[in-house]
Amino acid sequence: MDSPLPGDSVGEAALCDWPVESPRVAAYALSGTSRWNAMIVITTDNVPPRERFEFWRDSIARTALQFRMEPVKHAPRGEARLAAVGGLGVMKCDGSVAARYTRTLAEIGRSQAPRYFVQIQLRTQCVLDHGEKQSLVAVGDGFAVDPLREFDMRFAAPENPHKRVLVAGFRKEAVAARVARPDLIHGAVLRHSRPLMRLLTSYLLSGLEIADEMTPEGAALFEDHAVELLAQALRESWAEETRPSEAWREALFMQACRLIRLCYGDPGLGASLHFPAHVDLGGGIVSDEDDGESLAKRQTEPLAPQQEVPTNRAKRNG
């Protein structure tokens, strides 16, 4: 394994999830400085064309996550600018090197990944598959994923050299403490039509641009605000879905219990439950006027052909 790079001990450590395994990564790109939130630039410009895909795959594994990637067919070129702001990692990627990014059990098994990742489509759209769901993520939209769960992301126009995405890595414990259902974060789509999503995008972009000017105290404050914006944006996206919450189900259950207690006096629906008159159960009609005749007997007695079942209405008409 290569020796630690200059930025490892400070800002870059917040982004890393995978150790350096390729010397090309150190040789071509990751030349951070010792400043607290130093900007790191990864570019394929000085890499031979035949080596660019492998270089890009190693660089992304080194600075973010390991993926199973599918290369583009023509003239790959990519650039990534990344920085750590407090405990928050932010990266902006331009160009077209890989057409598809997939996390399978193989990659998950070799990764600790203590973060949720949010990807925002600044240019061009992509398709996200996770579990049995598929989502189209348009320009300006974003999505959140848990890297310890499988997903597949592919660009709708993989050969477009002007693709641009913004990726941010949020500490899991910070986000989970601010949302009621952390299990719903994976695969959540954040739409550009929501104002908080637009605010989160501009906030992350601004933070990336001035990261190397922030003090540690300012960087920690920036991270707190970014986490709160993400939590609010997630709550907005969940509110648009018709998914019943635990609170709603509990309220419905309690309402049903009160109704049963009020009407029948037995919330457990036990053997002493008293049915009111004119209740039709399985074809037999029970009435308060049916003295001494049990419901079980009425339901089990076979009816003769064309036998007419007596009813209260028939008795009243008679």
C-alpha cells in the first residue's frame, strides 16, 4: 500500500472510504496540501487515454467509494474537485469517464462506509435502481443512498462530455439523529421543484468553493447546517409519498379500539360480543326477536331447496 498522501491526516480523511492501491492515483492527482480544508483536484488530462478509466476508478475508490464501473466508449475525460468541510465531504465531478456506477455485495463487503451519500445532477440526468424500484433523476434533482446497500446508477447520456454531478458524504449518525425513519433514506429522491433542495444544492456548491478558507469552527458550523438542510429536504420528499407512517397506523388502531369499546363493550372481540339486530353474517340474519336460537345453530343448519329465510321484514309484512 502507498504511503499516506499529504492531505490524508486532515481534510481528505473525511472523504476516504477505501485505501490507496494504485500508485497512479498518487502520481497523477492526489497532491493535497497540509491546509485544513485543502481542495484536491483529480484530473485525467495528464493520463494516457488507455489508462484513464482505471485511473478514474482507482481515484473514486480512494476518495469516495469503490464501485463496479462501466467505461464510456469514446474519449474519456474527467475532473473532480473535492474537499472536506468539517466532517462533510463534498465533490464536484465533470466530464465522462464511466457510464455506470454499481454497488454490489462484493464492494459492500470490502467497505465500512460510515456515511450517507447524496448525488445531485447538475447537468444531464441519470437512472437509479435500488431493490425493485427505479427512479429517473432529472437535472437539478438528487438522490440519497446508503453505500452498505446495493444500488445501480447509470447516466441517461453516458457519452455526453459535459456531465456534471455534485456528491456529498454525510456522517450517518448526524443524519439519522435528525430524521424519524433512517431506513427510508436509501433511494430517496430529492426533487429540484422543492425550495429546500435548491437551497441545499447552492449551499454545498458554495461550501466547496470556499472550503480552503474556512476555520475548523466555521467548517463544523457549515456541516451542521448542511445536515439540517438535508434532513428537512428528506422530510419534504417523504411527505409527497403516500406511505402510511407508524404514527398514522397507531392512531387508526386506537380509534378502532375506542369505537369497539363504545359500540360493543368488548375491545377484544371476545365471545360475549353482542351483535345488534339485522346483522347479516354468512347468509343467516339474526334478530333480537329470535328468542333462544343461537347464531352458531342458525349458520350450521342446511337450508332446504327454495326454503325462504325468515326475516324481520317478512314478519313485519305478515
